[in-house]
Amino acid sequence: MKIYNTLTRKKEEFVPLEPGKVRMYVCGPTVYNLIHIGNARPMIFFDTVRRYFEYRNYKVNYVSNFTDVDDKIIKKAQEEGVDASVISERYIAECRKDMEGMNVMPATTTPLATQEIDGMIEMISTLIEKGFAYEVDGTVYYRVRKFADYGKLSGKNLDDLRSGNRTLLVTGEEQKEDPMDFVLWKPKKEGEPYWESPWGKGRPGWHIECSVMSKKYLGEQIDIHGGGEDLIFPHHENEIAQSEAASGKEFSHYWMHNAFLNIDNKKMSKSLGNFFTVRDISEKYDLQVLRFFMLSAHYRSPLNFSAELMEAAKNGLDRIVTAVRRVEELDAKAAPGELAPETKEAVDALVRKFEDAMDDDFNTADGIAALFELVKLANTAVTEESSAGSTAYFREKMQTLCQVLGIVTTVFEEMLDEEIEALIEERQAARKAKNFARADEIRNELAEKGILLKDTREGVKWSRA
């Protein structure tokens, strides 16, 4: 398996720190509003990376945080006249809904920055002790020039940054030893959340948060650190400087970054009126379509979002789901029989094609192309005359590849609450009449439509799957 490593600017064979295990950290969203479709790309892609590692029998420890203390969160809280935690909790809940809609699996651990302050204070203290940080009037800065490898991820040179990019310099320059030094801890301002620290009341800088959360839940060294390419500098560059200065060890062996998402070939922005949240998209499309669209291009290629491309993604996804459901239906009624060797060989060749694509830097675009070839083969090779051995093999392989991509192939028929209640009443009547066959039939019928029944002392309770 090969991964393009942003750090070395080349594809490298994946060799985990610990055989059979993957430690992966991906920067999560800052929760001050509904997530936009730009946020969705890394969520969907790195979820697929995790799924493929698990398909390859790796045990994956996947950590993705929520940044729940930030200037934007505080600003929104002040506008609404509420505590910052009210804003962050609201949008964490909304983000989880959107992630569920996109079939993004919950991370192994989803830490919140505000719950890890003690670890941040500890790491900042270590950096001060080692001479990599210093305090001025309650603000703690990282001494960038002390870290010899600064710029190794982004390829940026400190002197060039200082002379040619004045906009990158942070305010409060007069306090710093060097204009490029960045903040690890900042003193509290009126009306802002704060924590006690050896340098006074205040809150952490953004960069230190991820270094600490990664260390706590994955250890000082990790296999993969991921995120959007907009995070390479300064965020990920600063994470490396902090983590490696504190531990004296390489922080992450592989760095993976997805490219930007454009809207109709333009950068997404509110001022251009082309800003879309995931929730906006969900009003027009099933979020499975958004997921499929995001995976139909290589993650390192810029992706253009348009109505036409979303329609194409919808049609492509429909083809796959329809084919899988057809094979499932034929498999359910297929006559007993063996799997023909030539059928197995043809299916296995396309599965290998899928795996080769994914092994080559997670090329989901080529992986989907291989899945389409499998769909085409299934549409011609699987018929009502096919043996159970053949239909089952097609079904299993198609379902498995869809699961790797996070494509949900089970389509539940939407039912109105009144219909459900009427069927439950009919089932209760059937049970009283000792017509258990009809009662089971109704339970199965509801289950197929995504309605789960639970018999309790208080009566029958139902829920949607």
C-alpha cells in the first residue's frame, strides 16, 4: 500500500509503527455554525481511508477532534448573548447529524479541546522548560527559530515568510522575540471563557490543541495525520514544531492532505453567494450522493462542485444500488448450486482491480471505476437461472466494496406513522388469535422497511433503523 506523503512530497510504502495497527489523527471542524461542503470532503475521504485499512485487517485507532473554543465561537456566543459552550454543543450535535447522513463512522475518539486544557498547560510548560517557548505578560509564544526543522512540511522558509508575507504576521508583534513566533497561550479578555494557568487566566492557542489531543489518545508518535491542504501552513507546520520539540521524536510519519473544493470553478465564499452547507445539499439530495460525488475524484485533485456533476453522481450511485439490490433479490430465491470457477475468477479480478486502486494512494476514482465494471458484469452474468453459489458470491463482493466506500445499499421504504401503528395493531390481533405466522410476517415486513419492533411490558415500541 502506497501513500503520498506531503512531508517527503512522494509516494511511500505504508509501514505502520506497530504491525497490524494504524494510529491516525484528522483535524475536525471548529463548531460555530453548520458544516459546509468543504468540511465534508476530509470527513468523507478519511472515513474511507479508515474503512479501507479495516478492510485490509488493520486495527485502526482514529481520532478526530472538535475545536470548541475559538474566536468565531466566542463571537457567535456574544451575538446571541449565551455562553460559548451553548454554541459549541449546538453545532457539535448538528455536525454529528450531518456526518451520520454522509455515513461517516464515529471516530474511535472525538476529543473536545475544552476538556484537554490540563494537557495543553503541561505541554506548554515542557516547551518553556526546553527553551522552545517564552512568556510575555500572560501570553506564551513558541520560539520558531529554535526549531531547526521549521518549514519542512510546507516548504516555507522563515526569512522569506518574514520579508515577503507581512499578512502572515500575528498582531502583538512588538512583544515577540521574532515576528513569526506564534501563540501557545493567550490571556483572557472580558466576556471570554478562560482557564487558570501558571501564566494567568487565559485560553490555549489553536495549534497546541491538536498536538495535545493527538498525544493523549494516540501517543507521541502516530502513523498518519490528515486534513485539508489549507491546514498545511501554519496549523500542521506548527503542530510538528510543538510536538517534536516537546517529545524529541518524529510526530507523524505520513501526512495526507485533500485538495480544495470549488463551486462552479470558483472558490466557495459567502460574498460570491456560492456557499453551501451540508444541510443545504441534504434538502436536494440524499447525502449518500454527496459522499459518492466526493469519492469520484482523487483526493489530491481539486474537486469542482456543480449541479450537473451532482446529478451525474446521483445517476452513478443509483446504478450501483439498483444492481446490488437486484443481485440480493435473485440471491434470496436462487436454486442451490456451486460457484463456477470462471465466475469466481472474473469477480476476483475486478476486486483486485479495486484493491490495486485503493492501494495506490487511496485512488477512490479508479476504485469506483472497478466497482462499475463489477456492476456491469453482475447485470449480465447474474440471472434467474444463476446458482446460489454464484449469486451469493456477487452479492458478498459488491456489498463489501460498497461498505469500503461507505455506500449504503439498503434502501428503506419510508412509511407514515399511521401505517406503522395500523400494522402493529394487526400484528397484536394476529397474536391474540394465535396466528403467529401472520404476526411474524408483519414484523419482517416492517423490518424490511426499516422499522424495528420491541415487545415490552408497556406494549409494543417501534423505532426507525
